[in-house]
Amino acid sequence: MSSSPKLIIHIGPGKTGSSVIQEWLASNRTLLLKNGYYYPEHPVDANGISSGNFKSIFTESDSKRYDFDPVKADNLLKETAEKGAKYLLLSSEAFAARCEPITEFFDDANFIFYLRNPMESSESLYNQSVKRHFNTSLIKVPESVNFGKLKKLNRACATRNHELTIRFYGSDFFQGGNIVQDFLYAIGMSSTHVKTAKLINRSYSLQALEFKRILNQFPLQEMHEKLDVFLQQFEYGTTTFSIYSDEQFAAFKRLTLSELSDLFKELNVNGDKFLAYIESKKQKETHKQTLSEKDALLILKAINEYSPALFNKIKQVVTTKKLSFIDFEPLSSEVLTKVNKQKRLKEKFLKLSSLLATSVNKEPTNPSLEQRHIVALMKTFKVRKHMDEGLFLRELAIYLESQGDILQAFKHMAKAKEFRPHGDIINRKLIEYAKHICQTSF
């Protein structure tokens, strides 16, 4: 491999402003090229979010895994040279978990990694999981602070003599005051001035987050994609908050400072200012993860004004009798009844009430599985000892699917998710089942 052009690769990680950086880079490709940086094009979704340049050097295999593609990588280097650029510039958070083949292929690379206060990123990553990955669980404090990806990247760079640039994430550390200006400084383009960076992937308010978490129980993808677009621009409720308790926050801070101190020693990085910054951080106002009926009504009204079609789809999900085993509280019969009463009392709720005329069937036609029921089933079927409740329920759901009972398959797969919230098969099947139920029931 030729050592020219040089690779500059931004790898995130998650919740460190990657979408903002990528939006600026994609919008300024001509300017970058004039300065000697070739940034390949990549698609973005309705929210301006993308996986960056990940697919520029990775290809999906028959097994649905993404493998490093040396042909793509070689072609990119040739394109970069043909355009007269000195640097090939790539950006994607997905690179962080797949850094080794990149370090092996390229001769000369600079990996840029942003390190954020783990206490901030933990809540931010949780919020993201609710926004985009159908998380229905309450937040939990991590038992450990994991810097595995950074340590792995550091070892890979050291082995191949690549450069690893660690930038601290936060307004106190950004060169020039914002993430884009800081990134340009890191790649050697500090002469280009960016006063403000476009806000991408806006955070939800606390009320919007809880509204989404409740509806995540039925992961109808099309509905949730439209709901996400709305909730990002929904300007109501608490926007600055923490859902960790005071005790959780204090314990997490102690753990973070200890783990970061060890990390900086291992990486031979001077992180004294970053540690002092974390030590001085105060917790935001603490809130519990609940949604009041009042807030539910306000959000429903706003959704109806924004998109009656989206509102009607939410109404169908909440009120269908087949999903009566799901607890959508406070998006339930009580709220719908109150909305109907407000129809007669307040003219401003007229349109909303007419769309919510159907009441929810609260009869427990499909009672939820309790732990004792699951244990009894596992004993009856003589389940192997290594199979936990989540795996058992997953396989039971897949069996029910094979028998054509998609509703029961969904119910048992949803229960499996309580034990394995991040299971790929579980989450993928729930999306499939939700789509099928929607097509056959609504």
C-alpha cells in the first residue's frame, strides 16, 4: 500500500456530536477539497442523521454482518489522489467497534476520538436508546465505566504506528467554542472559522421521552419514525434534567473519576483538567420517569395538530383490543375519556376528542405472564439449565410464530425483552410482529 494520501478518520464515539460534525463536513465538501481533504458523500435521514462514511469501506455480507472491504478502501485512496487531495477524511461512529481491519489496511492514519464525561454520556445514550431503539426499561446506573473501544483502538494504533488523537468533549474544552471548530483544529484546518454549528439529533424533553418510552412497547417502525421527527421539535416540558437519583449520581461520579484516572495512566494522557472538570460538575435537577395525564393530553393535542394521520395511528395502537395486555398508561381509557369530556367543555379540544371516540377494552383478555408462570413453563418443557428466561421466551415466541399465532408470539417476545432488553433477535422480531399485527388488525 502507498502511504499517500493519509487517512484521517473520526470515529465518534456515540453522543459526542458526530452528527453535527458530519453535517458540516457533508455541506462543505468543496471547501474541504480546496484545503486538501476529500470527504466522500453519504446519505442522511429525515433528521439529518446518518452512519457517515461507514459503508464507504465496509460491505454487508450474506450473513448480514458488515466486513471491511479492501477494494472499496483502495478505490477511495485512488479517488482521493485523483482529486489532488492530501487527506482522505472519513467519519462514522460505527468505526469504533471495527477499528482493527482499518489499522491493518492503511499505512498512515490519524484516528480522532472524542472522550465525553461518562456521567453525561450514560444518560444521553439511554435517551438515545429510547428515541431510536425502542427501549422500554427504566434507566439503570452502569456497574462499570467501560473504555474498551478506546483501549482497543489505542493498542491497534500502537501496533501499526498510527496516530491517535483524543479530544475532550465539552464547551470548556472545544477549541474555538464549538465541536465543529474543535474538529477542524484537530485535523489542521483551524484557519476555517465556524461560529455556530447546526443542531442535529435534538434531545427530547423529559415528557416527550416518557411518551416515547411508553409507545415503544409496540415498535411499529413507520409510526415511531414519524413520532421521532415530531418529538425532536416538540417545545414543551422539562429540557434540562437528570433521571439519576442523588445517590446514584454521587456513586457514579466516584466510579467515573477512578476509572478515568486509570485510563489516562494506561494511555499516557494528561487528563488532569478533564478530571477536575468532572469533579466540579453538579447534578442537574432530578426527575422521576413518569408521565402525567396532563402532559399526555398536551402531547396528544400537539401531535394531532402536527399530523392527524400520526395521531390516528397512535390512537389505533392504544385502543385496539388485541393489545389490551400492554399497559399504555397514561395513554389509556382514562385519558381518552377525559379528552372526550373536554370536548363538551372546551372548544379547543373538539378535533382531538372526535379522533379519540373509541374507548379501550380494559378486560384482561391476554393476562401478562408472571415469573411463576415462566418458571412453571420451563419445568414443564424440561428446559436446559443454560437457557435463561429471556432465551426460553424468545424461542417460545418463535415457535408460536411458526404456528401462525403472531399476537401471542408478540406477547411472549415482549416479555423476553424484559430479560434481554438488548437482544438483537428479540428486538428485530418485535418490529416484525408489530408490522404484521398492524396490517391485520388496524
